[in-house]
Amino acid sequence: MLVITIMARDGQAKHLRQQELIRYLTNNPLLKDEELAALFGVSIQTIRLDRSELQIPELRERMKTALQSRRPVRSLASDELVGELLDIEVGRCGVSMLKITPEMCFRKNLVARGHHLFAQANSLAVAVIDAEVALTGAARVLFKHPVTAGDLVLARATVSSQQGHKTVVRVVSRVKETVILEGTFTVFALSEEDNQ
């Protein structure tokens, strides 16, 4: 990762850093404060102060704005998606987050039940399809690591191939850096005539 070093007086360095911060967040509004701090070689608090001075909202607000500016999800209603949609580019990729609650877990060991993790991955795979109606035709899922109550599961879906009405979507779910689920979903877009 490139670390930006700005050699100048403090005031000028701050001004240059803030201009670069605006440029970076314009190109990628989903950069985290931690990533920006590493990029600029400053503390997270410095990035937060810069954002505050520039009236740049925190990541969650930037995500909402980014989502509103993209093509909306057509294949699912917002309440049908399992987890919180963080980012989506319909027809290409998407990201969702699911907080594991004790109700999602086995009582005896607080390990998450697999169907919640599958539902997050499957609903995200369907959400990235650019169609009014999309249905999963096949799924191959590997559970790689147990997940427990309190964990945040980040699922990333990527369209890997598309042929006619058939789209193959790869989903990888992680808790922090640990891969907990890998799945390949074959999703079919249905036309209006197919739906009647």
C-alpha cells in the first residue's frame, strides 16, 4: 500500500492532506478511516478531525449516499435481504453485513446455525442479479469456520459468469480476516412471461 508523505509546513501539509482526502473519498467513498490513516501515514483521529473540518460524513452515511446513487436492487425487496446491505453494483457485486445474535445460535455453545449464514449469502447473490425476479437454481456452499454470537459477518458477492438468464455468483463471507463461508450460487433471472 502506498503511503503518502507530504513534506511541508504543518499548515500546508494539513491543507494538502485534506485535498487528497477529498480526492480519495470522491473516487472511493467506502474507504474506512483506518485505511485512510494508513494511506496518509497519520492517526485515525487525524483523519476523523479532517473529515469533520471538511464536513465529510462517516462511512455509514457515505455508504447510504453511494447506494442511493446506484441502480436499485430489483430482484429483492429491502426486507427480503438477510443482513444489512452495505454496497451493491447490480449486475456485478455487492456487500452485506450480518450481526450474529444469540437467537441465531445453538443455545448450548452459541455457535451460529448455518442456515442464517446461508441465507445471508444466498440473498446477497440474488440481490446482485439485474432482474425483476431471480431464483437460486443451485448452490454449492462450504462452511469453513464456526461463527459465534456477537460476530459481524461480512459477505461479498461477485458475478463470475453470465449466460442468458443464468448467472453464477461467488460469495465469500468473513469474520474479520477469517473466511467462514465460500459459496457458488447459480441464479436464474425470470422474465415476466415465466412469472405468470
